[in-house]
Amino acid sequence: MDTFAAHIITADADGLGTPEVFVTIGDDESGEEHPIATYPISDGEDPADLLWENGWRTLDDTAESVDVGYDIVTVEPADYEQIVKHVTFAREKAQIEYERQDTAWRAIIRHAMHDNASATALAKAAKISRERVYQIRDGRR
């Protein structure tokens, strides 16, 4: 059975980034953990309330303290619809960002080729084949 964990990073954490809660699903067989959702924590906001508002129920009365300002608590889905809405929104944002980055990547490769840059050097920099560089230049894929 898979288990869910909420990793709570508060403002007290040193060098761990902005305060947030990120929920992961752990595969009990492989031991791997995969991120499911991330929720920013506002000043003064209770992480347990934030989790509840976003469809998660905490199961532990006490959190496992990993470091100052970093705790892990076991959670379970309480409202799948709410969780799926959040994850779907995050997925849509990621797809939009991917498309933006891909368009920029193609545009700069195309521009570089029209300015007579080396296809071999561009292919190496972009981690693609020379053939792919020419396809991008010509708008063929």
C-alpha cells in the first residue's frame, strides 16, 4: 500500500527555501517517494489547516522532526476532488511553462542557425542531433 507524507517547511528552516508544504506518495515496495502537490504557507498559517483546506487529513499527532523548521507528518486524502483540482491546475501551469520554454528553445536555435552558427556546436549544447537542429531550423518538427 502506498503512503502519503506531508513535508512541512516553515520560515524557521534555514536554507530550505520558502515556507511550503509538499505532499508525496511513497511506494512501499520500491521505497521511492514522488511529489504530488505543493502548497505555499502564508505568514501565520497553520500547516494542518492548510492541508485540510486542500483535501488532506493528518494522521499523526506528532510530526517527525527532520531539522529545524522541517517536519514530516503522515497524511491521507480526505477530499480527492479538491486534491485532483489542485494537481490538475499545477499540471496545466507546468504544461504552459513547458510550451513557453520549448518555443523559446526552438526560436533561439532557429535564429542561431540563420546567423550561421555551427549546427554541431548547437546540437551539442542542446543535447540533440545535428539532424534535429536542421529540422528545427526548417520548422519541420
